[in-house]
Amino acid sequence: MNDKQTSEPSPDNAADAADLQERITEAVPVVRSFLETVLGLMGVEVEVDIDEEENGLHCDLNTSDEEGGLLIGRHGATLDSLQYLTLRVLQAEGLGRMRITLDVGGYRGRREKALRDKVKDVVRRVKDSGRPYHFDPMSAMERRVVHMAITEHDGLRTESEGEGRRRHVVVFPS
């Protein structure tokens, strides 16, 4: 394939992108209603800010620190569950798959930074010892952060191992 073929979107891709943008716009009131209803039933006062992005929605759940901790849950488990349920609601409404990210008080950004810092230590450890390193189990989003961060370092590769809640990243020397 030449550069022209790979750099210009095909008519099908352009139509797919337009369809995705339309679905994203249609998803905003559905997401807002679902989150406000569920969080209201949990007794959490929250303001839902939704930003449309190129490939999905980013939702900031603005609330008190105490209620924010409740929404995040242990290791982000509650936030991940709310995010999953939100995606399932959109699919049930016929809006198909799209990326949905829920965040509370910048938790996702802080967690990504912590993972990237951990990767730096793991890189040194694996390169020095020549032995694989097994991360603790983590969500798919967190595993993706680790996989992407490791690609920035030569001489290492990653794999995900385990099933369900036990799925984790292993870093190997190449």
C-alpha cells in the first residue's frame, strides 16, 4: 500500500466516523440521566459534566471528597463498575460501542501517573534481574496504560495473564 492509501480516510471510514460522532451526541442525555438516577439512588449528590471526545465521552462526577471516595471505591472498583454499566446502558439503548470514561476528582489521571511511576521501577528491576515482573491484578484500562508505558522501553515486552479479576500484566525481558 502506498502512503496516499494509508493516510486518507476511505469513504467508509469517514461515514463510520460521522456515525460515531452522531451516536456520541445522542449518548449525552442518556448518560446524564442514567448517572444522575443511579447516583441519586445511592444518595450521592453529584454534578455530572460530560465532554464529547473524538471516540467517546468523558464524564466528570463532581461531588464532595467523602462521596468521591465512595464513588471511586477500593482501587477504583466502584468507578470501573459504574463505567461498565454506563456503557451497557448505551448498548441497550442501541447506541453501540464507544469509549466511556468516568472520573471523580482527577482519580484516573493520578492513577495513570502512579502506574507510570511504577513502570519506571519495574523497568529497572526487570533489566537488572533479567526476571519477569508480575503486576497486581488491574482493570483493562490500567493494563493498557502499563502495556503502552512499557513500549517506550527497549528490551522489554508485556503480556496479560489470568482471567477476570485476576488478570494482570507481566513484564518480560526480550
